Amino acid sequence: MTTHRAGSDWYRTTAWDAAAREDFENRLRRSRADNRPQYLRIKALALAGGGRRADAQALLLRLLREYPEALDAASAMETLGDLAVAERRLEEAVDRYRQLPEEHPDLNATTGTAPISLAAALVGLGRYREALDALAGVEDSALTMNAAVFRYRAALAEAAAGVGDARTAGEAARLALEVLDAPDQFLRHPGVGRASADRSLIRRLRKLARSAGLRRDATTAPLSHPGCSGGRRPR
């Protein structure tokens, strides 16, 4: 039997059976109109986290359709790209990530890392030069968290390898692997912003670093890319 929480948790649960949907819609109708986009977005994130990606996508598309001017629309667009990546619909993800800065140039209410996500999706499609172009547009402000720095360096490594730049690929791979060993950035919030990667990506990065003749403790010239200057770890 599915239980449904009352009060402020009604839009945060992962429940989405008939009773849960009816309860959500009833509460959504009674809520303030300017809060509804936020409730749709948060509920979609909860559903995605619970493995209901199709239902999450439906709510996010509804948000964009019914509240295109809402602040949450930008976040919804980014999350739609992330959901597409999770299901390996990379062409769709590229379209979403490219649409985002066109409609929301300041990237407010997003992670700020959509250009990195775009580059990673392009790498997955074998469109390496486009990926490098996307990475060239990454702002330093997007690289404050170790997780973002790792994703940037990993995408750079694979994109550079794809265009035959073994030195850049190897150095970026080495620096990406370093971030995985970095300590937590916020002592009071362990794990926040921590970099992580699946074994397949780690193997690929290690191979790139080795093939370029670089060791993780080697001293190399700094890369002329954000997040890769001198191999420094972000604060």
C-alpha cells in the first residue's frame, strides 16, 4: 500500500500511482499560481530520482508548456537534457543544452554547467570539435565545484583525443583523475560537490594519461583551458 505524506512534502514524494497523481493535482490547483512551476519541477526531480524518468519528463514538458516565462523553466530545460543523457538520447540532449542558453543566456536557476554537459553529449556522439567549441565557452564561475571541474577535464580529455591531440588529452585526463582524489571542499558539508565517475570513464582516462606518457605526479605545462591551469585543484 502506497503512503502519501501530508503538508509540505506532497510535491517531494516519489509516489505516482493514481491516488498520488490525484492528490498532487488537487494540491497543485489549490496552490498559489506563482509557486506551481516550482512544485512541478521538484516533483519531476523526485520522480526521476525514483526511476520514473518518463513521468518526470512529462511534468517538465508541462512546466515549459504552461509556464514558459517562469524562473524554473531554465532548470526544467537543463533537467530534460540530463534525462535524455541518462537514456542515451544524446541528439535530444544536445538540442536541449543548446536551447537553454539561447532562451536563458544568464543560466539563472540552473547548475551553470550546461556547456560541460553539452560537450560530454557531443563527445558521446563522436562530434569532438563541436565538443571543444562548447568547452571553450565555459565560464570560470561554472568551475567552482570539484564535480564540475572533473566533468570539464574528462570531456576535454576525450574530445582532444578524438581530434588527435594526444598531449592535451593526456594532461587533461591526468588532471581529471587528480580531482577524484581531492578532499571535500566544505568541511561542514561532506560530499557536496565531490567528483565521481564510473569505472568505464576512469579506465578511459587512465589509458589516455598513459598513452600520452604522462604520470599523475609529473610536472607538465599548464593547459590553456579553464579548470586546467597548472593542474591546481579548485578551492
